[in-house]
Amino acid sequence: MPTPIELYYWPTPNGWKISVALEEMGLPYNLHLVDISAGDQFKPEFLKISPNNKMPAITDPEGPDGAPVSLFESGAILQYLARKTGQFYGTTERDRLNVGQWLMWQMGGLGPMAGQTHHFVKYAPLMTPPQDLPYAKERYIKETARLYKVLDGQLARNAWVAGDFYSIADMAIYGWASLWEGQKQTLEDKPHMARWLEAMASRPAVARGMALALEKRQALQKDREAMRGMFKDTKA
């Protein structure tokens, strides 16, 4: 059995990408919770692994050429794990190009825009003083809706995001897309996205990855002070 990967994680859409991937790929891992509400992401020992003070991150004791490697940025971790295992990256160079472009679409588009939607809809109003900004909310809700229409169009032509095969692109997108209701979105005009969401939720490995330490997320959402504590560089 491979030596376990060290997973630095918190139950967020970015964290779920890697917990889902590890479960799908059947890779053993040790869990290290990075409590972003308590500022764990700023601790020196974590910054040595993830200098951008963001989770998830991993350390693989059996990296390239058998030497340990640490990685941050969820997209880079997904690509690494897919190459390491030979899974969920397609079988041809054209497949890998499709996976790559949709992975970048999530990293550069859906993740940041949906993340800003969450921030201005859920968290900013809890700051001191409250930051309830209608323009910001409307801007990011609309841009998130546009991106989901792009996704729906792609899924109208394909069973999965990158084609007729399940891939790390699906894993990257699902965590964010699964929170569509909290992003003030609708699926009424996105039937293909709705079909894909059901297919993703039905996968046992996805369910296990999404359930990892989920109680921590649920507790955080009930703790207004902890939510404010996530934003160390803001007045909260």
C-alpha cells in the first residue's frame, strides 16, 4: 500500500476538491485540519507548505522519483494526483487538454466569482460595521449565473464536464456548484447542470469526500464570531 499522503484541509469547496479526489483515487491519507476560522492558515508551520496561506495543501512522501513533495493550490494538486495515479485525466492528449481548460475555468472563473458571491451575500453583512453592499451582491450573483449557464451548455453536449469521461474537472467544479442555492442561483433554466449535480452526488467517493469533517463547517456557520475571524486582514 502507498505511504499515506498528508492532507491539510478544511471543509470548503476548495478543500472538497482534494478530499473527493483522494477518495475517488483510493489513495490513503492522513487528515490535518486547518481551522481557517482560528487562523491556522497563518501559522509558520503551515506557511512552509502553503506560502499563500490558503488550504488545501498536501505532502506526498512518495513524490516524483520517490522523493517527498509538498504542493499548494487545489488545481495543481488535482493535476499531480491524476498524473500520479493515471486516473481521471482522460486517455489522450485531447482529453487532457479538455480537462485542463475546464479546470482552469473553475480556478480562474467559477471559484473566484462564486467565492465573492458567498462573501458579499453571507459574510460581509456580519462584519463590524456591517457591509451590506447591494452592488457587489448583484454583480457577483449575476456573474456566477453566467458561468453556470456556460457549464450547463457544456453539459448539454457531454455527460461530464470534459467529455464522456469523469475527470478531475468534475471534482474541481462540484464543490462550488453544489452550493448553488446559497449563491442565489436557480436550476430551472439549467437542466443539464441539474442532471450532472445528481450524478455527482450519487458517487460514493464524492459523498465520502464531501462528508469529511463536515460537522466543522456546520458549526462554523452557526458561529458569527468565528466567521468574522476568517478575515484576518479586514475589520471584523
